[in-house]
Amino acid sequence: MDDSRIAAQECPRPAALEGGRIASLDFIRGIAVMGILVANIMSIGQPHPAYGYPGAFTTGHSPSEDWMWVAQFILVDGKMRGLFAILFGAGLWLFLEKAWEKGATRMLQVRRLLWLGLFGLIHFYFVWRGDILFAYAFSGVVAVFLLLDLSPKQQIGLAMVGYVSGAIYFGSTMGFVQSVVDGPPPDSAALQQVRAEFIAGAEADLADGQDEAAILQDGSYWDFVGHNFEWHAWDPTIEFTEFPFEILPLVLLGIALFRLGLFTGDWSPSRLRRWGGSLLMVGAIPTAWIALATKAGGYTYYGTYAALVGWSHLPRLAMTLGFLFLLVLWAPRAGGWLGKRVEAAGRAAFTNYLGTSIVMLLVFGNWGLDLFGRLGRSELYLVVLLAWSIMLGWSKPWLDRFRYGPLEWLWRCLTYGRMFALRR
């Protein structure tokens, strides 16, 4: 692995373009980190299975909220996480470019990713077990060690092979589970046993969600942490088996698209508009059909998870890329008060992502405002709006005075093993 050879393949870019591409990345990252909360809030303020399954809500799920599920499924679920993963890959390459310019090697990036993985594990066990940072860090390390020497086209090809394989794997697996549980009772004794095991697995997951609700409503914070370690200690290792099918392909796409000039003004507006609109439409039509079919099926436990994990895998990628291309087109024009604040929220995305989880732990736990399990879907969206206003409110004034967000600064110091000036 010759870092100097890879670095030499990248043409120097003017300083103005450098600032422009970082601003575009930050703006889109701000949109993504705000959008992720729309999905995550369902399993932050309600039991974890409520992320996809309306039946897990302790408050019930009204007919109007059923339609909210449809809208969220089409517009948000998986797409914001996908955007974040692609941007993570782009940022990974941008960091490497700067490291190579200073004579460093890719091992600096590896050290940075190992610290990110540690942050992710702390987030998982001590704050919220829906963490994505550990998966990103692990995928990033694999990409840095094994896939940087590939050309951008080879990286895209490998990413598509992995992602399509994931569509086949998740679709066939979840399709089988859904058909066995939600379909007519099977005739064979073997399938009846399999069906009983699947039903028991769903009941165990829902029971775990109820235990979590009881702890957050009546237990202590350390009861909450103990529950995570006792019952979910090995959950992060699931990423080792599933990361080649989604997270790694998306990270690899981000690296390749960055190298191909997506964020540097090399793609014409007409090309971005054409590809963005087409991919968004290609993905939205089957996604809407899946959402409406899931609603018509009565929102069963495995029906909702088959929709989220299995059937929507490929359409989700099309919509994610469609959103990405249109946001790249729009980002340079998104000035003004709101655009600059979204950009600042993206510059402090690490702090906003982890900080939001910490704030929500205080909002919903009984050691704070004690709202866990008390707000329905519509009320949780109001919490999201409040959280957005906080993100947009603090990020820009902070970054006007300081060089980095608080956690970005800590991460940078740990990566380089020395203290950096924080105040401008």
C-alpha cells in the first residue's frame, strides 16, 4: 500500500474550491444529521422496537400516525443514514488528502477511526444502543486497509456488488420470515417449529422493549447501563456480519464519488439535476408501494421489518443517491441565515449527533424530564423540531468563536496525540 502513489493521483485544487467543497459537504452533513433524528427519535422516546414497528408504541398508534409512518418510511428511513455514510466516506478521503499533503500515512486515519469506534461503543452502552459510529469506524478501517488502491470506478463496482448482494440477502431472509409468520399456518411440522421460533423471537424483542421502558420510567441510570451490558453486550458485533452489505458499500461510494469530483464542482448542474431527479423517482415509486402494502397488511412485526430491512434495500439506495445529487446541486445556493446555520450544524455533526443522544437521555429518562413512553409519534416529531432549533441555534455562534465543535476538537486531539487551540 503506497500512500504517496495514491496521493500523487489526486490533482491539487485551488483554495477557493477547497473551501467550497468543504462547505457543500458540511451543508449536506447538516441535513443528514438533522434527518437522522427524525427516524431515531422513535426508539429514543419509545421502546427500541418502535423504530420500525408501530405496535411497540406504549401510547398506541392512531390512524393519522399510521400515515405518518408511511411518510417517514418513504422520505426518511434509511435515506438520511445512507447520506451520512456516503458523506463519511467522502470525509475519510478528504482527511487522507490533507494527511498526505503533510507527509502522514493512512495510519493516521486508522488511529482516527479507532477513536471513533471507541466513541461509538461508549455511545452504545452508556447513552443509546442505536449507535452507528462503531459500524462506520469498522467499515472505514476495512476501506483504508484494503480498498484505497482501487480506482474510483472499481470502488463503485465493488460497492454495487456488495449492496446488491445485501438486497438479495436481506430480501430473501426477511421475505422468508414474513411469509412463514404472517402467511397461512404451514402444514409441515418443521415449518411450524420455525414459525414458533420466529414468533418467540418477536415476543422476546418486545418484552425487552418493555423492560427498557420500565427502567427508563422507574429505574436508575445505572440500571439502564446494566441492562445494555447484560442483554445487548454483543449487539455491536452484528456489524461484523452485515457491514459488507450496506455500510461499507456506502462508505466506498462516498470515497469514489469524492474522487470523481462530485463535491468539487466537476459535475454540471444539468447532470446533477437529471440524475438526482431520475434516481429519486426510481426509488420513490417502489418505496411508496412497499409502505402502502405494509400499512394494508396491518403493520405486523415482521411485515414492518421486512419492509425496512429487506424490500426497500435497493429503492433506498436510489433515493439516497437522488437526494445526494440534488443536495450537491442546491448546497452552493443555500446561503442566507438558515443555510449557514445548517452548514454550521454539519461542521459540528459529531457533537450534534452524540450531543442529541445525551440530551434525549435526560429528556426521556426518569432522572431527567421522565417523558419516556409518554409521547406518541406526533408529539415526538415536536421534540425533533425543538432539537433542530437547538442544533441550528448553538452551532454557528460556537463556530464563530471556536475552531471546532467540542467533540470534534476532542477527537482531533486524540487522533494526533496533542492539544490543539480551540478558540479562534
